[in-house]
Amino acid sequence: MTTAPGTHHTPGADGAYTGPHPDAPDVVRSAYAQLVVTDLPRARWFWVDMLGFHIQYEEPGVLCLRGTDELTHHSLVLRHGPVAALDHLAYRVRTPEDVDRAERYFTALGCPVRRVRKGTGTRGVGDAVRVIDPLGFPVEFFHEIERGERLIQRYDLRRGAEIARLDHFNICTPDIRTAYAHYQDLGFGCSETIEGDTAGGEHELYAAWMYRKQTVHDVAFTGGAGPRLHHLGVATHESHQVLRCADIFGSLRKEHHIERGPGRHGVSNAFYLYLRDPDGHRVEIYTSDYYTGDPGHETYRWDVHDDRRRDFWGNAVIESWYKEATPVLDLDGSPRPVSEALLDESAVQVGADGLG
Ligand code: 4SX
Ligand code: FE2
Ligand code: CA
């Protein structure tokens, strides 16, 4: 059952929100992503030397990376492979029993489900379950993960954008309302949406930002052909780190990696910069969004015609940002087919975008 986002998700607001599905696993947060890259030394240059991720573990063909604030083994795994793709997204769940709960929940939904025993999956991760979720994405649920040494005050090790932590996943899917309902069943709150003419009763849902941790999001949806990964959002502490990163790309004549920004988002209020890695995987350097942990936190709804929604200063969003994304893999490692887009925000007549 779905009702209009922003009107019902707050428990008690109008009685319509029924809470997470009773059988859903208790998700703590977006925890890590595993990307397939075609040239690991070049990917290492980008993610480690330029962005400032720390190497926690390496073996031939694999790099496990984390930010300064992360105490877990990794928030990003780069794996060498023949085709650039998303191997899987991973959410940490609250207890070991929640891993079993995830297995039952996705089995009941009729999804492909695979149990990954400790020591057979991603380095450092304990017992896990991998599924192809109802949106077509490869997603892992795990509880146990190895710890890493505290790096928060290792200023001597900082480089590039001085990445603090993974913040969010942004995924392309043709049907935002279905994505919204799926994550609502998993207990995610909704911080912000972009909707069709909210005064004219259009209420087409173009995008939504949903969270378990107490920030604007763990996952957001971009309307378009899917399943594809739109970007990984990684957080810095301060906006000067975002600017410094952009400056270093310029100094090295590597400015072609910069795709959009720097700027201030309307949605989330975060300061941002989008980059493309050597394989075209998109990453957003993101900082200074806001707290959403109050249980009465209400959804903020943007009109798709508001030029400030995606860039608060009204700067145009370029077409590649709407259209290009990373393909995803099946549980057995083969690329998954991509469905047609049902919804195209870039086709809406919006002055600043100059699209449509
Ligand atoms: O472009 S948006 O302002 O809608 C936006 C995009 C807001 C927050 C994000 O993390 C994002 O990727
Ligand atoms: Fe983002
Ligand atoms: Ca550019």
C-alpha cells in the first residue's frame, strides 16, 4: 500500500503510516559498496590519492577502503574485473538475527537470495545475505564486520578531499513510487522529495531521499533506466575539503573528472561536487546536510519546477548527470539488463536546466 509521500510517513501524523513491515530486517545504515573497476592502479589513484580514502586491506585485484571516521573494515571495495559495474550495495543490520530476517524477508518477496557465509564473501565481512531486491539491485545485508584502527585524528595521513565516511547510495530506477514503497517497508524515513506540480495536484514523484541513520539519506532514487547505480555519496567534514579536491584535479590537468559542481544542493542543503572515476563511476563529495533523527521529522517536498531544487543557486544540471550511470551485476556476476525509463525529470520544462 502506498499513499502520497510527505503526507503519511510520520508516525501518528495522519494514521496512514503503518511502520516498517513487521518481518523486515532492522537496517542500521548504508555501509559499503563494491565496485568493479577495469584498471585497479588507475582506480587507486582516483580513490586513494585524489579523494583520500585509506587502504585497510589489499590483495591482488582487490582494495578495501575507508574514510577517517569509519571504524569498520571498509566502506568501499574496488575489485578488478572485465566490465565496470556495481557488484553490490551493502547495508549493515542491527543484530545477527536481522541477517536471518533479511533472508526470510526477501525469500518471501520472491527475490533471488543467496547466503554468504563468513570467510567466503567480501574480506572482513561476517555472515551475510545477498539478494536481488525488488528494484533489481544486488544488495547485501550483514551485521558483523572487522574493525579498523581509529584514524579520526591521524591528520598526518590525510590527503585530497580527506573523505570522512560513506554517506549514501543514489540509484536509478524507472519507478520511483515502487522504490519508495520498498524502502518504506524496510523502515526508511523520507527526508525530501521532488514532485510534479504540487499545487496543480500532479504529484508525480520524481525523486526521494530516504534514511535509517540520522542524516538526510542512506539511499535516494533518480528517475531513469534501471537498475543502475547513479552515484556513491561520500562525506567530508567541511566545504573547503570539497573545494580543495576540485582545485587539485585542476592543477593536475585532470579537470575532466569533474562533472557537476561545486555547488549547494536545494534538496539536503549539502555542499557538493560530482566526479567520475576512471571507469565512469560517479562519486559525490558531500558535506553539511542536517539531522533527521527526531521521530517527528517531516518530509520536505520540492516542486520539480523550482530551479533551486537540485542546485540552490539555480545552476543548470547537465544532461550526463541525468542520463549516465553504472550497470549492476547479478548474484553470479553477470551484468543485469536495464529497463526503460518511465520517468525523466530532465524532460520537464525547467528553466535553469535548459533541458526538455
Ligand atoms: O541534486 S539534488 O539537489 O536533488 C541532490 C542530489 C541532493 C542531495 C544529493 O545527495 C544528491 O545526490
Ligand atoms: Fe547524492
Ligand atoms: Ca566537466
